[in-house]
Amino acid sequence: MKKLALIFTTVLGIVSFTFAQNPQWANYNTSNSELPNNNVRSITIEVNGNKWIGTNNGLASFDEINWTIYNTSNSELPGNTVRSLVIDSDNIKWIGTNNGFSSINGASWTTYNTSNSELPNNYIWSIDIEENGTKWIGTYDGLSSFDGTNWVNYEVGNGDFYVIVKIDNTNAKWIGTYYGLSEFDGTNWTTYNTLNSGLPDNSVSSIAIDTNNTKWIGTYGGGLVSFDGTNWTTYNTSNSGLPGNNVYSIAIDSVGTLWIGTYGELTSFDGINWTTYNTTNSGFSFNAVRSIAIDNEYSKWIGTDIGGLVVFNENGIPYSVHENVLVANKVKVYPNPTIHQLNIELITETNISHINIIDIHGKLIKQLIVEKSQTSIDVRELPRGIYVARIHSENKIITKKFIKQ
């Protein structure tokens, strides 16, 4: 894809500008945002697009403008290491931590642990939810189901250490541990390991299930394997484009493409072609990819072990997620509404570095470089409507809405 050059001209002190292309990569970390920790262990996304991000130092919700941070000091979060997140059909958030299992329903918190429930261990490794609302919880030491009233604990045939659980299209539970893979159909257990199946390594690190009900299993050391119920197919560094045999995370997008996180790379696989993104060919920083979630704009939200949260969209990130936004009243925007020009004045000792004009759909319309504390922008060619001016100053971004008449 060709990049669009930015062209700036000044007429009578008014800056005019051309269209700009959205970037493909963005990064949020503790230095440029309110992300509470750079080790991002889990991500889930609400229907409305809000992101919930679990880190090694608390939980964050992010609506692409505002951050809300939850930790053991300011909320009822039971533990600051948030390893698993899932949202149910009622928009209740279920949070697995190193010290119990919690739900957030609006402003109401409920916490379950070994003291007040039959949970077998307080370190929650994974969560998945059946269509009927029953939660399946994989812990450091066993598997549990919880229907809102009753708890049932299970012994996993391959061992109860580091339990990962995923529910398939037939409601069967697939459970990965350090000792293999198990299937539970509600009555019967089937165990798979390197001795009796095509599983390439017994250390199961991640599970994803596609629309054909094929299971995609990541392992520590054996690469990636798919299982359609009959056939096992292994992908590793020797026979495919997989860049590493330690697969930490897997997500599947709406067209069936796999997104695979390894140590230092993000890789996509569409069934035929492999594409790997790393420090040499992209904006991806060298970090283990611990979690991946995909939003309805096809942006990949990528949790890393030391590099924070990375966003990637091969078609350009919708600009609402390109930068961390700190809303402030340190700027004057006038006249508002406007017809011909928009004056922007920063009420601080610093200069504006650049300004982006965004429409109500979050699309970047225009961009200009300023490098002074005030400017006037020619907006005569903009269609009538509501816009957002994002004013960048050093590491801060100020947003102001304006109306073009």
C-alpha cells in the first residue's frame, strides 16, 4: 500500500493540509498512557468496543479515550495479577486473578475464593462460559464449573497443573495442562498426549476453536497443532512459516485467519500463507505475545510481557485507537460552530506539535504539523457535521469537539 505524503501550505497565516493515512501500529505502555503495567496477560473486548486489559499490576478498562484502573487498593479486585478475562451475554465481566475469581456487574463486585466457595485454588489460569451461562474455571490446581449457585470440581485426566479451558461448538470442554490435552463432553473424558495422539508436546499453552470446530492448540516447544476430531496437523519451524515453537497465544478473526503469538513475533496464517511481523519488518517490538484480542474494526490488540499493549491493523488503525488521549481544558477552540476557519490556542507554556481532525466515525480526515502554541485552520472544504480536533502537545493529547456549519 502506498503511503500518502502530507503537504502543508500557509495562506494569510492559515494552515491548509491534505489527507493523511492512518498508521498500522500503535503502542500503549506505562510511559505514554495509564496502562498500569507493561506485562499484559489478558484482553477482552465488549460489544461496544471497550477494552478490558489484565496486567501484572491490576485491571484496566479503556474506551479509547479514558482509562479506568482497578487494583486491590482502589477496588474489590482480589489480586493484582489478572491472568484471564471474559464477558458474558449480560455484559458482566469475569476476572481471574492470582487471588480469586471476581465478577463486575455495573458497580457491583462479587468475589469467589477458596475461603467462601468450592474453588480449588485461588490462582485462576483461564475462564470460558457456556451458552447457558455456566462458567468453567481453570486454576493452578484443578478445573471447576459454576452455574451461579453450584460448584463442581473435576480432576483432569492429564493432570491439574496450569489448567486452560475452552468450550467448542458442541459444548464440549477442551482442557490443556502441562501434561497434555483432555476433552470432556459432559459425561466422558478423552485424554490426548504425545503417546496416543498427534499432539507434538504435552505442555499446552493456548487453545482456540474455529467456526468449523477445529481445535488449534499451542504448545511450549512443539509448535502449533490443529485437530479436526480425526486428523492432527502439526506446524513448527521446520515445516511451516511459524517463527517459533513456543506458542503463547492464539486468536481467530472473522474470516478464519489465525493470529499467533510467539516469542518476539506476531504471525498470521490464513490456511495457506504465513505472515510474520517482528522488529525488522514492522512496528512490532520484540516481546513475547501473551494475549491477542480482535475488535470489530479488525484491529489486533496484543498483550506483551514487557512492552505493554500493541495495536495492529494492516489496513490502518481507526484513529480512535492511535494515541492515548488525556482530555483537558488547556485549549481554546473557536469559533464553534465555525464556517470558514477554526482557531486553536493552547493555554500552556508548551507548543502544539500536530493536530488531527477526526470525523464522528473515528476516521482520520486531516492532519497538520504546527510547532507553535496557536494556529488557524481552514475548514471550508469539510462537509457539515461534528468533528473532533486532537491537539498533540509533547506526550499529551487534548480533544475538543467542534461543529462545521
